Amino acid sequence: MRIILSLRRHHYLARVGTFLVMVALIVGMVSCGGGGVVEYDLTVSSTEGGSVTTPGEGTGSFTYDEGEVVDLVAEAEEGYHFVNWTGDVATIGNVNDATTTITMNGDYSIMANFKVNSTPMVAAGWYHTVGLKSDGTLVAVGDNINGQCEVGGWTDITLVAAGGSNTVGLKSDGTAVAVGLNNAGQCDVSSWTDIVQVATGFQHTVGLKSDGTVVAVGAQGAEGLPGFGQCNVGSWTDINQVAAGIWHTVGVKADGTVVTVGANWAGQCEVGGWTDIAQVAAGWMHTVGIKADGTVIAVGDNSYGQCNVSGWTNIIQVAAGLLHTLGLKSDGTVVAVGAEGAEGWPGYGQCNVGGWMDIIQVAAGNYHTVGVKSDGTVVTAGGYGYGQCDVGGWTDIIQVAADCRHTVGLESDGTVVAAGDNLLGRCNVGGWTDIVQVAAGSQHTVGVMAGGTVVAVGLLDQGQGDVGGWTDIAQVTAGFLHTVGLKGDGTVVATGDNYYGQCDVGGWTSIVQVAAGDFHTVGLKEDGIVVAVGDNSYGQCNVGGWTDIDQVAAGYYHTVGLKSDGTVVAVGRNDYGQCDVGGWTDIIRVAAGLWHTVGLKSDGTVVAVGGCGWGQCNVGGWTNITQVAAGWEHTVGLKSDGTVVAVGAETELPAWNLLGAAP
């Protein structure tokens, strides 16, 4: 600190008598702050990887008046990124911003910190995708029901792995972090140190230490959880890389041989003769290895061709999904083999990578494939979404219905459109005409014709399609394996699976609306009371005390009722908050999905509660809605102009750029 006086150059200070007077004057000025300018020194430095360009760097090189606001600009070198400011940072505007300010209220010393960029990469879990950005932060999309996408606050990550319902990150200091499902301890990695690589499977997580040993946590035979020895890696040494399958673990040794532990039902652990291996990947019941010459070998289940890799060449990375295998070639193209619609297993286009170019890394999920391009953008193929939200082109719609993984729309001319999974023909409604109402069950679709007769398509093996003789039907509803029809006289008919008594509606009278859950049926009577039959394991049929109800909806294991005053009641399973509707007001319609509940308000906006891991509750921005429908993992809204909007389980990623700033 310096105090500069305005009288310090006056010639009469040389006189002794006057000098004594001035000493007294100076003391007075210092004590009261009058007449002087206080100055402070700023010392600026930086770590390797960048520099401070404004004001520059040096020890005591910069002097400023008290209270002066000084600009700070730190610039990273290529391959590095700015982290933060440290030191005397109390008056810095934002310690995490490379361009900020500092207010000089003292002598300060500050440092700009830089770190080497992480290599952008992606990881694919069962139903979620995670992206590692070059600045060490993460982005994630997809199923978040167990919090496996809650990685927004992670920093300083150098590698990421995605498992069944969890995500694991390796930090630059060799520690690990994890989020998501932890029912078998697969996220208990907080004590790990000196880790150089992580991998995670269904219910276990593996860490490779810098000394070549391996640690593992997770399912190891716990009651009700499969443990097949996949964590028995304590004796492994000299390991260079690890991979985790659903129930097995694979390690590549420094000499190019491979070791495995865990389930070996399909021979996925038969790697004893492998040599000269550079990298391995583990799928559900198969294991894949790249040899040093760029060829690939595989063992294990090959029911869907996922091991047909013998002709591959010039491969630099492999990835293994549930029933498919990926190979990244040295020229940036990708090859894939495996399930693509084989009988009994879904093929969702996860092998449609033929046109991909300029790829630097690939990842394989259960039913989807992800690739990182050299420019940091991300491409995908396949996915667990079935296109049930592909309703953007629909127009002139007057009613929508949704269930499981398909969506149905009734057009004003009486024809019907459908989108989503068409397993067993549940979307084969193209020839329907003269329809006045539609309903979507888990595996089938039902339509009421203008004359009161009914048509049905889809899975009909339990009799849920035996509606040919029905007449005078005013409304239909469809459950998991049963169909219910409301007749014009207020009586009800039902057909299909009746294991829980969900079809025992023969004695109902004076009914004005029906709703079918997966295994229960609900009826609204004209006096506003409600009746229910079927599975009541979670209290979903406990509606006997309800009064003044205007509409009912039935989900998987819960039932919702709309009261005439616009409030809502609900009973049944509530582990995801799907029954937390007590505060809703001004509601004019309700819908119930697998784990979520949707309410349409009188102003055309929409509210939703419950399990929202697929984004099925992201309806906050919807306006001008006239009707809502809820499927298993998606929500559909009909707008006043006849167009349709939808949110929920789909495969598209945002416009990720893993080289840029976090979105």
C-alpha cells in the first residue's frame, strides 16, 4: 500500500521548523485519510496451459487506486481450458469466469488456473446417454428415473461410463463419482483413489488403478440380485484396460492376453486363448476384442449375429451393446452387426451406421448407438423410443389416445392415424373409417364406429379383441390385456384377460365413463360416484368414498378422479409421486400413464407429476391444449388447431457439441 501526498514536492519541507509542522500535518492526514491517494499492488500469475493477458502477469507489477475496478482476462492455450481464479479472490466478480473484474481494496495476489482438456467422449447406458465435454463437464439425456442423468454439477471429469441405470465419472485426481441406481452398491466408489479407468455394467462398477490392479463394487450374490462373481477381480494384476458386461467383467493384460470373471452362460468368458489384444468390450452375453493388427474376435451369444466380426479390418475401437457390436475404423467410418429386428428381440435401427463418417469414438447402449465426430458433435442411431412421439405432421385431429409405446389419433373425417411401436400390428389402423372414438391399450388399439360397433387390432390372444358382437357402444377403453365398452344405456361390457377380475363389470349400471388401467377397471356413475374392479394391490380400486367426480383415469397401479370443482383426487401406488395431485386446481381433464399423471387446465396449459425419467412430464410450455393422453413413457396433447404435441421416450439427442461450452 502507498499513500501519496500532494505536498511531498514542496520546497519548504527542507526547512527544519516547517518540517516539524509538516510532520504533524502528515500524521493528521494519514489518520483521517484526507489529502492522500491510497494505492494497492496487484500480483498476477498463472499455471501451465494459459496466461493472463489483461492486465498481464508479474509480482507487484500493477498498482491501482483504492476501489478501482480492474479488468481480468485469462486465455487458455490450445489443448487447455480455464478453470478458475485462486488466491485473494474475495472481490473478483466471478472466480469461474476467464473474463471478469477485481476491485482493489488491498494488496492482492491472484492466479489463473488452467487444465488439460478432456478428450470428448460419449457413454451409452441401457436407456440413457452421457457426453463428456472438453472442459471436463458432462451432459446427459434419456431415462433419468434413478437420477442417472444428474451429472450437471460434475467438473474435472476425464472419462465417463454408463451402466444399466447409473453413471460413473473418473476425475483428473484419480477419484471417482457416481449417480443413479445403487441397489447393489454399484455407485459406492467415493473411497476409490489412483484410478485411471472406470467401467460399469448392470449392477457393478469396475475401476482400474494406475498400478495395474483392479477394484470392483456392486452385485455379488445379494438376495434377489444376480451375483456371478463379476466383482472377483482382487487378484488381477498388470491390467491395461477393463470392460463390464451385464454380469461379467473383462480385463486386458499388458502382454495382450485377456482375463474374465462372472457369468459364462453363453461362453462370453472363453477368452483364454486370446493374444495380442489391444482393447475389449463386453455386451450382455458376448465379449469382443481388437487385435493389434486391427482385426476383431468375439465370443459368447451369437443368436443375432453380434459376434460376426471375423471379416472386420482396420478397427481402432469396439463397443458392445445388448445384442449388437460396433467397430470404429481408422478412416472414421463405423461397422455394426447384431440385432436389427430379429424375432423375439427389438431391432431399433441401432446398426444403421453405414453413412457415418469422421467418427472418433463410439458407444453402444441396449438399443441405441452413439458416435462422436471430430468436430465434437454427436450422432445417434436406434434407441428405446418407438417413434410414439412422431406426431409433428398430424393435422385435423379431434382425439388422441396413448399407451405403452404407441399413439393413436382420430381425424375429423373418421379415419385414424398411429405412430410408435407396431409390434403385433397395434398401429395397423390405416383402413379404419367412420370412427368416432379411439382407445390405446398396452398391446392393442380399439375404435368405436359411428353405428356403435367396435374394431380392434394388435395383440388379441387373451380375447381383448373379441368385440365383433358389441353394439350400441358409446365409449371404449383398453388396458394391458383387456377391453371395456360403455353402452348407450349405461351398462358396461368387457372382454380379455380377467385374472384380477378386471372384466367383472356385468352388474354396473348408470355408468357415464369408463377407464382401464393395466389390471383394473374404473367406472364413473351419473351421480358422480366411482366404482372399480380388478387388481387392488396398491389400493388403486379404493374409490368408494369419492363423490362429485366428473372424469376418471386409470394408470398402471393408480387411479385419478377429476372433481366438478376442478380439483383432483388419486389413489394407488405413489412411489414416483404420481398421486401428488392434491394442490391442482382449475383442471378440466386428467390422464394417467405408467408412473405419471397429467392434468389439463381450463386455460389450455398442462401440469404433470410422477415418474418423469423420459421427459414425459415436460409439458410446462404447452398452450392451447384441448385434450391430453398419457402412455407408459410419453405424454400427448391435442391442440385447438387440430395439431398434436408429444414429449417422452425418444431417441433424438440435443445439438450437443462436446468441444464447446455446456448448453
